[in-house]
Amino acid sequence: MTKLSWSRLMSLTVLSSVLALAACGDEDASNEESTNDSDAATEESTDEGTTTEEGADEGANESAETEPKVTEFEPAFPEQTRAPALETETELNEEVVVDGLGVTWGMVEFEPNRLLVTQRDAAELLIVNLEEGSVSEPIEGTPEVNNSGQGGLLDVAVAPDFDESRSVFMTFSQDIEGGTVTAVGKGVLSEDETSLEDFEVIFQATPAYDGDLHYGGRIIFDEEGNLFLTTGERSDDPIRERAQDLDAYLGKVIHITQDGEPVDSNPFVEDEDALDGIYSYGHRNIQGIDYNPETGDLWIVEFGPQAGDELNIIEPANNYGWPIVSYGIEYTGELINDGISEHEAQGFVEPRYYWDPTSAPSGMSFYDNDAIPEWENNLFIGGLAPNYIVRVVIEDDIVVGEERLLTDEAQRFRDILVTEDGALIASTDGGLIYQITAAE
């Protein structure tokens, strides 16, 4: 089948799905839950049923992915997609420890079994006690946010010296002249834990854009106490093209100090035409970041369009190709840039892994613990659509297996963390916080 005819066929398939949704009175077709972060693409692909890939015998597909591919692209190497299915042998205890919250976008454990969690839409910062299942009153002093679309109060992290400084860092979508930006701010958690004191904005990912999609917004500290910030490219065409521009902080991994200044060792500090804070570029919408405890490498997961969600190892100055290359296609079914998927051939970095169809990946965390020995150094990623947690097993930077957890819960898993005790914690857009531990 030619690229042109295949694209037209995909367009007709998407149109049919949209019309079917409209006929059912789906009024959410314009929001994040149905059209962005690859959710609509997932719904369209799963309507085809749980058949195996073309040419495979029914029931013989050993991949964790049982849905047919959305695209006709071939991986750059065999292990780049559709890894074999795995199953945890340890008996697990899965429970909801908190319910009744809003979209719980970010979490951090600041004391054993006590979490700071953000409420995206309400712009609230709360304290959750995992042992008691209790939730505090909102902490005062959080910033004013733009909570339209995918905006709001996003991620939260505590400084490495939190026990002394009590410094809390948060990301959020902020209104400035010209539109909105992904912003980073910091404040001091009061001793009575009721307020953030002296909150200030330390960084804004300019340029501003008058849109409400793809803010990115994950933050993590490095060993020197500096911050990595992820940003989205703001989704729309042509603004998304600025992911390739070194004079814009859109579609980037950014490296800044706790005061919001570029780190001196950043790769473009000597380039007069580049922003000093840029660490890597060519990204779409990064909502997961963590260090691999086995290698020390920085890994991220980012949304593709329709299919093509990517798992990448981040190195300074690397270009990851968006929107010039992709293993996904437009939500309309059209090809992106004539359907170029090969990254390395175009001078870009190949993803270590990609999903087709989408997993709509959000927050992620490596399991840096031995409470469940078979999970040690595995990567866990929240899936927004389909609704599950992805367990990824990595050997020598190659994905060798996948498992899908909590598949029957019908929840959009937004963030993941691992506690000091080795519990896997997952938050959802539906206001739940799950805890997964080894059964006693």
C-alpha cells in the first residue's frame, strides 16, 4: 500500500471514530481526556479488537502489546518496540490508600510514608500520609496558575537538603504577556506544614504561547543539587517546530540551578545563538524523568502523536528529532513530514524504545529498592490511555520485557514514585492513590 493511500485510509478511520463519538453525545472530545496525550489515538486503535500483528498466528504473539500497530513503520533495531510480555512472580498487594482527590499530577516523599502531592486543576499542594490514608488541608502560598486545558499546578520536588532548608520546588503553567509558559518556583515549607513561605518564580520556559497544551513540567535534582526541567513544545503547528530551535525553551530538557540560572557546564553556554539553559532538544511532551540506578543515566519518557511514544536516554546537546521524525502519525491519520521515522539516518538520536499503539506515558520511576527483588532497577511508567502501569525491564540499555499492571482499574495513571520502604505509589487523574507492595 502506498503512503498516500494508507494515509487516506487512516483519515477515514479517524473520521468514522469521531462521528461515532459525536453520535453518542461525547462532549469531552475537545479536552485532554479524549484528544490529547495520545488518548484519542488509543481509543481508535483499540476499537479494532485484540488481534495480533498481521502475519502472526492467533495467540502466538509473545509481545506485551496485543493490539495491532497504528503505523507501518519498522523499528531501527528489533528490541526497539513491542517487547516480550513478562509477569511478576511475587504475590502483590494492591490497594487504594486515598480517594476523593482531583488530578494528582505530581508527588514526592519528603518524610517516610508522607507525600507532598499537587492538585493540577485546584492549584493545591497537599500532604498525604500513606500509613493513615489521611490528607491535609491545602497548604497556603501556592502560586496562581492557568488551569485551562492541560495547565495547572504540575510537579513537585524537595531540595536535597530539605531537612535543613525545607525548600520545595514546583512547576506550573503561568500567565505572562503573550500567553502561558511552563514556570518553576520555590518556597519554604513552614514548620507547622501549613504554608509555603517566600514563594518565588525562578524560571520561565519562554517564549510564551497562547495555548493550553503540552507544558511538560517534570523536575528532578542531579547529584550537584541542580534541577532538570522538562518542557513540551506546546503541541500546535507551527509552534511545535520550535522544539528544534536553540533560541526557545520549548520541547527541551533544561538544566538550571536552584536559583533558576543555567548550569555552567551546559552544552550550549558558548553558543551565542542558543539559550544557555538548554541541555537537550527535539522533544514533544516529556512527562516522565528519572535516573537509572544501575547506570546513573538520565531517562525520560515523552508523548508521541498517534503512536510513537518514546523512551530516551538523555545526553547533553543531543537532538531527539521531533517534529522532523517520529514513529507516530498525526491525530488526523496524516503522515508527519512525509512519514520519516528513521532518527539516526537524519542525524537524530534513536529512542531506546517506542510504543505503537500508544501507551500515553506520564510520570515514571525506577524501582531503586530491594523490597521486591525481581523489580530491582525496573522502570515503572504511568499510562493514561490505555489505563495501566507499565513495568519495563532493561538490560544494557535495551528493553527486554514489559508488563502491564492494574489493567482492570480503568484509571489514568498520572504519576509514579517508589517510597523508601519499597512501595510502588501511583496517582490518577480520577483522584486515587494506589499502593502496591509485596503480599505478606
